[in-house]
Amino acid sequence: MGLAHLWHPMSSRNPFNFPQIEARRYRGALLRAQQAIERSGQAVLGPGVAGFEADLASWMGRGLRAEQVIGVANGTDAIELALHACGVRAGDPVAMPSHTAYATAAAVLRLGAVPLFVDIAASRPVIDASALRIRLAQPPSGLSVKAVIAVHLYGEACDLQELLKVCREHGVPLIEDCAQACGSQYRGERVGTWGDYACFSFYPTKNLAACGDGGALVTRAEGESLEQIRRLRFYGWDRSREAVQWGVNSRLDEIQALLLQAKLQHLAQRINQRRRVAEWYRQGLSPLLSNTALRKLPADGPDWRHSYHLYVIEVDPECRPALLEYCLSKGIPAGVHYPKACHQQTFLQNLATWTNRKECVASREALPNTERLVSQILTLPLHPYLGRNAVERVLRVVRQGLKNN
């Protein structure tokens, strides 16, 4: 079957349809990737994967080597394998924010481990180092926290230096969840280069996007420890294909790796384009901060730079439902990322009861900042190809929606 079925003829007319727009732009790269596989005969873990791992290591910097980047099937797998490499096993608590994509918690649960939810900062959607220090100092009775996951949500960077300090105090490894932050920077360096492990997703809407699923696990391990981690993605096989350890089937497809390798060359440019769209939003919305239901706009921090995977504003929670409905009625694909925090999900609330782990799946009293933020976030469309006219269209609708409230 050819590739023509991937390109919907209406996609170019919808300025908000990022996956389709990018697919059209990289159609040539995808065709070249297909041709490379036809020549090599390798569709999985071939030269394309090795080349992408090397290029991503070089792009991330800070001395990262090609073998320390491990292409896997998706970002959730990357987190699960990082947890396993940290020694996390069934029943172990893993400290993490509750305000994140549920995939983060799903990776913990897939190992049979227990999410130990930590509140976010008062003014930011990322894990709070002070709250983490308290959680690690007072773990659930009879249990020892085996890992910490710091999620760089929306493209904002966590306070990695402070988190590392807390983790080192308690002897707990730090995993960076970079699924939404490929290209974000902390103190002039890429996120994903600070923790003991880092996990990336290349889902089709991400900053670095495949045409299907894909992910990467990054580690600072060396020697035999590194070999053990690399074997995790491929049944635990050694070079002679003998199973010498625990492992899974989580391999990055060759066609995805070749496409990602091509896109990586333009990633810095694409992130600058995202930042440009964010600046247009800031210019158009900041005058409304003092006299409407609009409460906050995303921005860089004093020691980090946003990559704007998502553009998430904060509005009065009483006004959000009407504003969201108004945007959707006018053809603006606004949304909420995420309408429920992980600890509010039905499955996890039931799990807390079934397993008698209510002290892990925290209540609203333990997560006040999380509960507050979830009630007032609203995502506006943003991607690198969004033009000024489309942004102005969004701004007109959002301004009117705010005035209506």
C-alpha cells in the first residue's frame, strides 16, 4: 500500500491540525525512510535507530554518548524501563506529581508499583521540591520510596538542581519525564541531561514527532550497567540472543527513527516557531490579566526556557466551562490538559481502597495546589506552523469569551 492515504486533502485548510500539516511537510523524509529500509532489509533496530540515537545524544549534549540513548516503542515504555532499572518492583512507592498525563502513572502501575503523589508548586504545574522533601522524609509506613519522577509538563522545566539535591539527600534516583519537553532548557542545558534517567515520547503531537508511536530512554549508566539497561528493550537478550535478564519487547521502528533523525535537524527552529506563537498569544492576552477572568499566562522562568509543547493559560474556574464551550462553538480547538489529576482518576481511587494504600494516593488536603490548578487550566492551540492570522482568530474568540464572562 502506498503512503497517499496518510494525507487528508482538507488538512492544509485547517491551521490547527498539526499532525496532518507536519506529515505533509515531511512526506519526502518518510518516503526516503521507506526506501532506506527497502535497501537495508532491516525494519527494526537497524542503522536508522543507531543513527538517531547518536544524533539525539549529540543534540542533547553534556557529554551524552550514543549508547546512552535507547530507542524504544513509546514514552510510557521508557518510563517503565527506567523504573525497572532503578530497582522498582511490585509494591514499591514511586514519588511523582499527580498533575501529569496519566501515562506517567500507568508506567508505575504496570510494574505493580504504587504512585506516591506529591503536590506541584504553588505557581507552576511541576513537582514542588519542598513537598517532595516532606514526602521522602515521611514515606508510607513500612515502605521505602524507590524512585522520583519529575515531569516537565507542557514544556516547563522542573527545578532540577533542587530536586537532585533532595533526591541525593535520600539516596533516591531521579527520572526526568521529558515527554512534553523535548527542547526545553534548564540553566542553559537541555532537560533530560540532569537526572539519572530521562524518558522521551515521540507521539505525533510532540515537539519531536514520529508518524506513529516512538520513545527514548536516556541514562548516564556506564559499563555493564549500561548493557543491562539496553537489554531491557529486547527480551533481555545478550548479543548472542540468549535471555540473560528480565526484558520486554519495546523497540523503536526503523522507519520512525529515520523520520525522527530528519526532523531532529529542524527541532531548534521548530521550537523557536513555537516560542514565536506563544509570544503572539502573550501580546494579545496580557492586557486582559487585570480586568477579566484570565489569571495567568505561561512564560519562561528565571533559570529555564519553555519549549511550548502546549500553551496552557489559567482562568477563573467558574468561567472556564463557558469559555471552553464558546471556543469550541467558534471552531477553536481549545481543551483541558488535564481535567482530572491522576489521584482523581476512578481506577486509582479504587486501587487505593483495594490495596489499602490510601496514604499513597493522596487526598485533596495533601495536594491543594494540584486540586486548584486542575480546576482553572485551559489549553489554546499552538504548533510551529500556526500563522499570525490563525492566532489572531483564536485571540478574537478568547477575548470575546472572556468578555462574555
